[in-house]
Amino acid sequence: MPGGIKELLINVIYIEMKAFKAYDIRGVYPGDWSKEDAYKIGYFLPRLLKTQKVLVGRDIRLSSDEIFEYLSKGITDSGADVIDMGLSTTPMVYWATVRLGLDASVQITASHNPKGHNGIKVSTRGAMPVGFDTGLNKIQQWMEEEECSPSEKPGKIRNIDLSSEYLHFMDAKAPDLEGLKIAVDCSNGMVGMFIRSLLGDDQIYINEKPDGNFPGHDPNPLNPKNIVQLAQVVRENKCDLGVIFDGDADRVMFVDEEGKFISPDIMIAVLGIKFLDGRKDVRVLQDIRTSKSVGEYLVKMGAEMHTWRVGRAFAVPRLKELKGLYGGELAGHYYFEEFNYSDSGILASLYVLEVLGGVIRKGQTVSSLIRSISQYANSGEKNYIVDDKDTAMQKVLEEVCKFETPEKTFDFDGYRLEFPDWWFNIRPSNTEPYLRFLAEAKNEALLGEKVKMIESVLKANSQV
């Protein structure tokens, strides 16, 4: 460590950060948070999770090494040890947390955010997530109110390499892809460490090398412009489908044989083809934005559907509480009981490819399967910056309920109101300064009518 850092860190004055979110710590680095903040987070983390060992992994982002240095210095100055996993996918850190029986782990990553961002995802025993309401708020408070006094017996850093064991674990789940042509966009993220070994050299890979500059495109598959390259490769090479991962490999999304993006919530239904065959009363978790098509499709197969809040910090404990088999989100996270209720982009991709491989070998296309599941016109999620999120939501509810009474209302994570022929969700983002809105209806005409009505209210309260 460069000289003078110890003195700088001991006496650092904490400036309130913008980086503490509902699910994790994330933002522009440096800017929303700093290396001094990383030190303090590391210093207080062992106290929060009552442990003397913290597992730490990191992604390929350009600032990850610096954050690791300062975070680890904070951990060891508290008297706890660091177990350094080196470069890792986020799900690999979840897996290793359970594999090693540890009470604390950290992944240094900003997931799908642009290259100038970085962050920290914290987990505790069983890879259960630690969000703002379950501990990060205490760290924030301690950072504001307390100084860091290095222990007289500092902890140590030791390295561990679990890559081969993790690959072996995943390889046992790998499907038979004989006869399939798949295009895989690694987004220059961490999935490039493993995916070729799992899917084989016969597939087409783009943006495969992990690179913190993300030269191919930003590692956010939900942004339509980041799908363009994959869609083109699928069409030009006449692939059966395309797969795209985000930066830390906890999310995965798909395009069909025409290069058309498949809404990630529909894949919750596709996964049911694997998990629900012949089984009854299986609990499946979906987030509040999920298409009605998913539940209607899976209930016929014996699923018991449960709807809950958006985000890993909420989904993982809820799925565990339900003793559910699996779950998913519109954002491309998929959670599995057998993976300690955690999300894994790679594991989800292996299961989806197993299902789609069977479909394709029977002569059916991916697009035809998706059409058989998806029965509604969908607006996609839209974002609005508003002066007062709560007031804007209430005005929307008042306007809609002037004309109709909902059959079903969900009042967590914003609101989801369901009517006979349409429904909508409006919710404040937990990670960005947006009010998010999504609607779905039986046909395009009805959808257009309802979206126009609600957007008129939102635009009247919008800053842009």
C-alpha cells in the first residue's frame, strides 16, 4: 500500500454518499463514493455480520483492484481476515459463501452499470443478501458517527482459487447442445471466465474477453442498443437463438432466431417446462412487474404463483420463506432453490438452453414457443423523473380508479392494479431517480388507450 494511506484513512471525514441503495452500495466511482468509503465499509462490515472472516471477490472493472485494496485494508484493520477470491462472477461468490460456510462475503461490482460505476454486494451466511434495511443502513450510520481505530492485531489476507471446483459444479448442469447453433454475447463481463467451457467451442461468442472498458457495449442487456450486435450475429449466422449476459453474470437474457428480444419475465414460464413436468403445488416467485401470461401458463402446469418485490434483497428471503422451487424477475434475474435461493445468469442459461434445445429438436422455433406463452400486449417498463414520486403515484391511482374498480391490488413496491382486460404497475426505482411504469392489455388498442391516460398524468408531474 502506498505510503500515507493509513494516516489518510484513519482520519477521513465521511461525506454522505449517494451510493447506498436498497439492494447494495453502487454508484459513480469515484464520485458517489470513494476509496476512503470503501475502507470504512470494510472496517465496519465484520462488526455488522459478527465475523472474523470476509470472502471478497471482484469483477473486471477498472476500479475494482483499488476498491479491493481499500476494502481489504479496512477489514484487516478491524482485526478480521480477508479471503481473496480474485476475479469472480457474482453468483460464484454466493456459491463460495455457502461452500465455505462463511458468515460474510462481498462482491465488488456495479453489475450492469456503465464502466465509470462500481459497487459492493454484501451477503451473509447461506448467501442471504444484506440490503439497506437489513444492515447497510447501520454501516452508513457508523461511517457517519464513528472513527476507525486499527486493531493492534490486524487480520491477514489469504488467496483462494475455487474456479475449477465452481466450473465442475456448473458443468454438471450443462445441457446437450448437439445440433444447436447459439450466439453468446458475454458483454466483456465476467461470464467470459466460464461460458465457453460450458457451452463448447462450436457456438459463436462475441465480446468474450472480460474487459473493464466494455468495448463491445455497456454490460446492460435491458438497454435495446446493447442487443443490436447480438441480434445481427444471430440473423447473419442463422442461429437458433442468442444469449446475452450482464457485467457480473447474475443476469441473462435471450433473443429468438429472428434476433427479437424476449422479455425476461417470459422465461419464468419457459423454466416451468423443465421444473414443473409432472409436479404439483410447486411454488414459483415472480416480481410485481411480471406478465399475466406467466402465471396463466404455469398455473395450468401445477404451479402456485407468488408475487413479490423487485430485487435480490427481497426475492431471495421471500423464495426461501415460501420454500419455493425457483423464481424470476423482469430484469433477468432467476433464483433457484438448489442454488441456495440465489440468482445465477449462467445456471439460468443452462436450464433455458436445455428446454429450448428440446423444443428446437422437435422442429419448433423459439419465437413460436414464446408466442404460445405471451398472450398480452405489453408496454415495456418506462421511466419518468418526477418532482414527487408518491404524489405522482397517487394521482395515477385516482385517475384510473375514476373509471374502473380493480379486481386485484398489490400495494408493495409501488402499486399493481389488475382489471379484467388490463393491468399496470407503477413504482419508484430503488436504484435510480425514476418512477417506473408498465402496463399490459388484451390487445394493442386497449393498451394504447390506457398508456396514454396514465402517461398524461405522469408527464404533468415529470421533470423531463
